[in-house]
Amino acid sequence: MLPPPRNPSSAPDSFNPTTAGVGFTGSEPCRCESAGNEFSGEERAVLLRLAHESILSALDRRKICLDPPTPHLAEPRGAFTSVYSNAALRGCVGYVLATSSIYRTVAETARAAAFDDTRFQPVTREEAHELQVELSILSPPRPILADAVEIGRHGLLISMHGSRGLLLPQVPVEHGWDRATFLEQTCRKAGLPLDAWQKGAVIEAFTAEVFGDKNALT
């Protein structure tokens, strides 16, 4: 059963929306190259239904079952959930490192995105049934050389002196950044000098399989 949502910003291996580098809004949901199709169309649909049901159940103050329906969805994975209303971002929350099964992670981050993203007012009952959901399922971060970073494929996690910042793969595509700007802006999210990536900061990359209500079966 789903317990009250834990605050992703307080978990050691998670990021709140600002730290995660998804503090942007746009007239349309982001579109970028997905890491691939590890999840079948049916699994994508299951996860999207779960995200919507998690939001609705929170409004109704009822519990939902979080037993993963397949072994694949029981695997631990990091993920971010973005929710949109009338194509405007209403919240985005996620975990970069796996804390539980992908099934549970999607349920938790969907609820947190809808109600706990402090940049926005909580989602209302009136708009809940019209929300659009986009999921970004993350691979584990791996060390990478700066010149190997690919725009539209990699997300970045940069760490130095106990500070770290993260940007999802969608972000540089949305803003039209080149590789150097992407690295600089990830440093900025960490509260580091923009050139920290050239001065000993640890650079890690991850990929994301991105899908939403409009393209879940593609």
C-alpha cells in the first residue's frame, strides 16, 4: 500500500525540482531523443496509469497497491515525473538514484510532482483528470569525460566538495545549449563555479527513456 509520500528533496539520493535542474516551464512538454525502448508499450501504459492513479488517490485519501505487476517493473530505477495542465508545467520531482522499484518510484514521484513541488500550487481536483504526465526513467549515473557528453542523449550529474547538481537530458534540448553550456549550467545547479567541470569536479552521465501520455505506445 502507498504510504504518505516522502519528500524527495529530503532523501540523500534524490533531488527536488530546483536542484534537479528541471526548473523550467514551456508552452509544450519537452521533446528529446529517448535512450531507447527498454520498456514495452504495455509497460509504459501501466506506469502512466499508475502515475495518474497515484495523484487521484491522494486527492481521495485512499491507498493503492504498489506490488509491481511484472519482474521488470520491480527493478530498482531512478525516475522523474513531470505533470502538465493545459501544456503548462505543474510540477516535476524525481530520484536520480534508485531507492525502490520503478513501480513504487513512479507512484511516489507522481504524487510529489502534483502536490509537493513548491514552485507551484498543488494540483486541484478540478484539473486532476485533465493532467498530462511525462516520465523519465533513468539509467544509473556513470563517470564520463566532458568531451563525450552528447546533447539530447545524456543527463548530467556534477559533484564537487559535497555539492552536486543534476540536469535531465531534456533540458539542454529545450534551451538550445551546446555541450559547454550544458556542463556550466549543471555546475550552476550545484552551486559551483561555472568552470568547476574543468577544475576537478566529478562528471557523471545517465540516459533517460522519456515517454508521456501522448507517446506512450510509440
